[in-house]
Amino acid sequence: MSLMNWFGDKRRFGGLIGAFIEKATKGYISSERERDRYIRIDTTKGLWTRCDNCENMLYVRFLKQNKRVCEECGYHLQMSSTERIESLIDRGTRHPTDEDMMARDFLKFSDEDSYKNRITFYQKRTGLTDAIQTGVGKLNGTLVALGVMDFQFMGGSMGSVVGEKITRLVEYATRKSMPLIIVCSSGGARMQEGTLSLMQMAKISSVLQIHQVQKKLLYVAILTYPTTGGVTASFGMLGDIIIAEPKAYIAFAGKRVIEQTSRQKIPDGFQVAESLFDHGLLDLIVPRNLLKGVLSEIPELYSSAPCRGRNNYYFR
């Protein structure tokens, strides 16, 4: 039997095809210390990578076909923003917005390297101008405004460019009466921009208030691993529907900071999606392979609600 045939059989019969939903929603990485032990390998290069959860070796070609979900344990590995867009938006229907927007080093910030050099490095590494891609496209035939954050660009940190691009996307969705979807993956506000970064929280929240409350339009927030800091404290938790991926790490402050501040021992796993769902902070936990189908049904259900009207949405 050839190596390729062996992998094909393993994928069909020994993988996660049927039982993946059940496995994907069970168990936590037992502690932050254990999570930090796992070897992280750049899955954009090479033929093999290692699962961050079960440590099994995975063939990258099959991993990409399975939307970066481990076939052995169902763990959801990190995806780039481009991969997420391709998995959600119908082929040939996406129109990107504000692609030429780039950050400026107003504070002349420098630590081990200058902020300007860091931006240039990550732009070359990822092919993006900043930590989010925004645009308009069709999701199973429904026209939506979509923003997708990218953790590979400076940890998905929210600076002035990310805040401005999201703000413009929300305003466009409001003008066109379109559903809005934002996929969050971020370490929080970008410290190199100081207050200019922090003010984005209020700016985005204010335009979302117009979109959701005044215009009664839908906003769906999708929280992935990780969603932390200022993103969690603003638009990440403001969705009409808040969806998380299985085992996504969602928090404002980290476990260590909370323990040192409160001087109390915090249980392991309390900032994982399943724990937050149990305490009512999330509406749904949806495995990645089912996400597009779930998202395509939400606008129809939302427009049928008694306090909403079908003409609030822009269908083509």
C-alpha cells in the first residue's frame, strides 16, 4: 500500500468524520502550563505539523482540506484570515475593502525593535497590510459584510487601522442594510499605539450601536482561539448572536493576572468556550465544518423575529 493510499484510508475510516462534533466539544487543555508545552509549528510550510492539543503528527494537505481541524481529537488549529474567508464566502463573490490602509508610527515606539520595522516584517510575512481583512461577499447566496482578524499579524492586535477598517465596514453594512459578521482572533489592543489603540474600542462600539439598536440590523460575532483583551471588552461581546469555536480561549485578562489581582486560585478551563457557554456568555459553540451552514440560516431566523422586519436585509 502506498503512503498516499494509507493516508486516504486513515482519513476515511480512522479519522473524525462522523464523531468529530462530539469530540470537538469535549475536554479542556488542563492548564496553561500544559498548553504552553505544546510545540507550535508553522503550518504554512512543510508537509507535517503537530496538533496543539493531542500532539499527533498531521499531514498538512489533509489538515487544510479539513479546515485545520485535527482528525484525531477534533481540536481546531489556528487558521489564517484568507483561509477563513475562503471557507465562508462563496467563490468569486467577495469584494475586499480598504486594502491600502496602513498603520503609522505616531509615537515613534521602540523596544527590541521599532514599531515601523515590526509592521514591515509582518506585512512581508503574511502578505497583509494589517491584522484584519474586510469586505463584502455572499454566504450561501446571502450578501454579508465580513471582517476577519488574523492572529498571524502581530497577534491579531487591534490598532488604529484595525479599528478604522471595522468602523468603515460597520458603517457600510448599516447604509446597505446588510448583516454584519466579524471573526475575532486577537491578543487585544496594540500597545505600540497607546491611546490611539484603546480609543478604537469606543469608536467601534458606537457605530455598532447605530447598526444594531437604531437600525435593528444583525451583527454576528465569531470568537476563535484566542480572543482576549480589548477585542473581548468591545465588539467581540456585542453581537446579537455570539458564536465560538470549540475550545476557543476567550478572556479579557489572563488567568495569571486575575489570580495575582484577586489572590484567589482560578480553576483550569474557566476561560475556554465550553465554560463560558455553560455560564451564559455565548449563544452557540459551532464546529468549523458546520459554521457556514449555521451562519446562512441566522439572517432568515433573525428577520422572522417579531420585532424585526424582512425588509431590514438586503438580499440578492
